[in-house]
Amino acid sequence: MERIGRTKIVDLLKRADFGAKVNIKGWVRTRRGSKKVSFIALNDGSTINNVQVVVDLAGFDEEMLKKITTGACLSVNGILVESMGQGQNAEIQASEIEVLGVCDNTYPLQKKGHTLEFLREIAHLRPRTNTFGAIFRIRHNMAYAIHKYFHDRGFFYFHTPLITGSDAEGAGEMFQVTTLDLDNVAKDENGKVDYKEDFFGKETNLTVSGQLEGELAATALGSIYTFGPTFRAENSNTPRHLAEFWMVEPEVAFNDNNDNIELAEDFIKYCIQWALDNCLDDLKFLEEHFDKGLLERLQNVVGVEFKRATYTEGVKVLEEAVAAGHKFEFPVYWGADLASEHERYLVEVHYKRPVIMTDYPKEIKAFYMKLNEDGKTVRGMDVLFPKIGEIIGGSERETDYETLKKRVEDNNIPMSDMWWYLDTRKYGSCPHSGFGLGFERLLLFITGMSNIRDVIPFPRTPNNADF
């Protein structure tokens, strides 16, 4: 086979130098034709679009042609010609074909449609489908957009540990990390696990957040962000929860909560606009097959100012809705932690735009959030989105040493885990704020998918750690 430099299909389809010799490599999506000619749809993952390869059967070995089945991997040399069919400008008139990898007839991704539930069972193959090719290209673009947004604004990417001795949220639902022999666990004189025998000499877990360490960095570097995997051992099988997921967490010295709100709105609009500007083919495919109003919803979010509302105002709206006959599954009262149905009502029904909710009761928020003057609420802020509910959660952080120490004690967090965090409030403390964006929540909104397991390559959920 003549050696010709490979052209990616995404680039090939933009070319108009018809008559040029080209090489493409990819996987067969479909093959159709007659006794004289075959039409092969080839895709290499660089775009949602296939390129059509036209094969004059008379010029090729019959045994080789039998190997060209759905899923087979090919290298094709040919001439770039103008396409006579609809949908694309260029196709390839094949001159040489090499089968790089045959595909067994048990290949599960045949031309018929497959349910998303079935594709989760073959997560090692689902990236080859149009749907998941689109989702994972968008996922890449969103990761790139996040890094670009912060880099262009002078933030530093800070790597916080995945293994930690503290629980940032006080949730207690963490995965333990240990090298102890679980068949013969070392015990101390009181019959409790002797962590002195463990690798780190203390109990350690997989992190639920990089925020606490991120705060330390912000008080040295000014503006930082973390972007990495986080873990929750929450036994939840809802379409909105994963045991392993990615978090984006900026932290900024000298920002108060109003600055924090402005950053959050600007940041998330930037990400959505990036998707509209750079992922349009994939978004159009997902809109056609999964979410008919996707593009309009994305454009609406970018083009509208988010509503600012306090928690107290939001609860009043919800209580009035209940009084008018609206049914919620979960009760509404001041002091309740709002459920997704409450958040979506505020966004989709009442305000009809994304909402940034502030000033939550201190009892339902994390210990590190700065207390307001009323002593009852904290300077927290959540960004609430249509279809999703909460997509960002953040706050201005408590900077007073004694106040923070009391909050740690009130939440029964062991002081031995928090001494280093409290130290920063003794040594040149400054106002600072930050937030966390669940990366997969953002992807749910941008792709229009309904289950969070479908926007991460290999979902980790209760009783599921395959692949």
C-alpha cells in the first residue's frame, strides 16, 4: 500500500482540492451498495460526521472485501472527489484498502439504535457510537475552555491531594484509603483499628473537595483553581450522583461574595458560549436525537442576566406556590435544605432564568462559610440552572479565627484534622471567596443528557466499578 500521510476526517471534509491523493484511517459505521460498487461510511472520532468511501468492487480482492464489516478498522488511499450526495462536500474514490483490524460478527454496535442503558453495560465500546463520540468531544472542549478561562484571567492551576486526612464538607461519606490487611486488621489496646500500622500512620480517605487546600494556595498566589477528580461514598442511584466525579474549584483572595457571584456567572456563560462556538455539529446531533430544545436553552442562558435572590425570598416564593396549590414531594419551610424540585421551580417556573441564591441558614451549609451580621445566615451562593438545579455552590469564607474554630467545634469536626486550616486565620488572614462547579453537572446541561452516567466515560456508582 502506497504510504500517504494520514488526514483526519474532520480536516478532510473541509478540503476542496479535488483530485488530490489522500489517506484516511477509521472504523466502518455502515457499508451498503450493489454487486459493482460499495459505499462505506468511515469515522475516525475526530468529528460526528462520517466520510463516504466509494469502492469499485472490480478492482479489489474479494476475500479482503468480505472483511469490511461494521466495526472493522480500515486504512484507505484514494482520490478526494466532490460528493454528489447531500450532507457533505467531499468523498473518497478508493484506490487501495487495508483492513487494519477485522471485527467479529458478535460486535454489539450494529446499525440499529441502542438504549443508553444497554450502552452503559458496554462502556468499553460506547465511545464508538455517534452519541458518545459527541459527548466526549464536548467533554474535552469544556475541560479546555475551563483551563483557558482561568489562565487568561491570571489564575494558577493548583494540584490538591486526592488522599486526605480531613473531610472538607463534614459529610462523613468518604472512601477510606488503607494498606492494612483487611483479613487481619491491626487493633490497639482498646480494640480499635491501629492506624499507626497503616501506610500514612493515620486514617485517610479519598477527597470530597480540593477547596480547603485551595484556600491555602489563594492566600499565597492570589487567584487559583483546582480541577480534578473527587469522591463521595454516598449510596445513591439517582441520575444526578456519581461516586467519582470531577470538580472545578476557583478560590480568590480579596474577593467578597458579590465578586464570587460575578465570577461564577461570567465563568459558566463563557463555558456555554465555548460549546456553542466550538461544538456545534455535536450539539446539533444531540439536539436532534435527545433534547429538541437544547440549542435554544443554551443560547438563552448565555443571553440573560442571572436572577439574584436570597434564600428567604426563594422560600417565600415556594410557600406561595404551595398555598396556590402546587405540589412538592419535599416540604418547604425556612431552614429546609432546598431539593432539586424546589430549585427547578424557582428557575423554570417562577423566575424563568438561572438563579443565584444567597444567604442560606447556617445550619444547612458548611462550617467554613462566613456568617452574616444576623448570626443566622451565611454568605453562601448557589447557582441554580434549568433541568439541573444546583450547578455551582460557593461562599465567602470565614476569616476570623475564633468564629471559625467555634464552627468547627459545633460541627463536631476533629480539631486534629483542622489545625493547619485554622492556622491560616492566624497568619495574615484575608477576605477570600470561591465556589465549586460539578463538571459532570455542567456537561449534563450542555449536552442535554438526562443521566450523569452518560457524560463520564466510565461511571462509578454503587455496585458498579467495571471497566
